[in-house]
Amino acid sequence: MKPKKTRKQPELLGKTLSGVLDALDTRGQFALFRLVRVWPQVAGEAIARHTEVASLKFHTAVVKVSTAMWIQELNLMKRQILTRLIEAMGDDSVRDLRFVKGTLSRQSHPRKAPSKRSVRHSIALPELKDPQLRQAFEDLIEAWGRASR
């Protein structure tokens, strides 16, 4: 009679792939990708609009921030954000946060084209036969009406 072979328990695919990816990722690019992906949820919508993950160096996430005021606010919230970030990423690939002022490169929220405002003060133009001249005067009057005083 043959002895029964014991079967090994199946290993979770995520656990196996994690090891393979870690072996392939010698420069930490996968951790950076995961960081960029979870940043909006961890930081929240308001903060995410004014920030962008720039890099991950020596377990320190470098985050570009639109203004110095936001840098100050984020430095005050650093511990809470870092705690949520470590929890969301599930490992210690990020141990610190560094906020730097910079221009955000993403165009996820492009500026809307300014809408044409109605003229505040109605000015009757004399009869002008040239349509380009009439349009130029109308544009001038509209701009004058929008100007702050």
C-alpha cells in the first residue's frame, strides 16, 4: 500500500505576487505607484487638489504642494496623514512625509474658460456700419463694465 501524499495548502496569489514584485522592483517604483494610487483617498479630496506625489526616496514620500500655506497646514497634519498612509499601503514603504512647494503637473481639473459676462452699464452706441468696429467697441464697453473699481 502506498503512503498518502500530504498536500500543501494553497498559497494566496497576492502573497506570492507580492514577493515576486518585490524581487523585480529593486528601485521601489511599485511602492511609488501604489503611493500615487492611494494618495487621493488617504489625503482627502481637498488636500489632493492642492498636492501631488513627486517621489519616494529612502522611505520618505516627497509631496509637491501648490502653495506655502498648504505646506504649513500639511505639516501640522503630518502624523495623521502618515498613519492613514501606512494603514492604506499595508507596509512600511513610507515612513515619513516631506512637503515641498512646486507646480502641479496633472491636468485633472483644468481651468474653465471664463464665461462672457453681461455688460453692467448699458451704453447706446451710435450707428456704426463697420461690424468689426462695432464689435471692438462692444468688447471695450464690456471690459470697462467688468473692470474693478
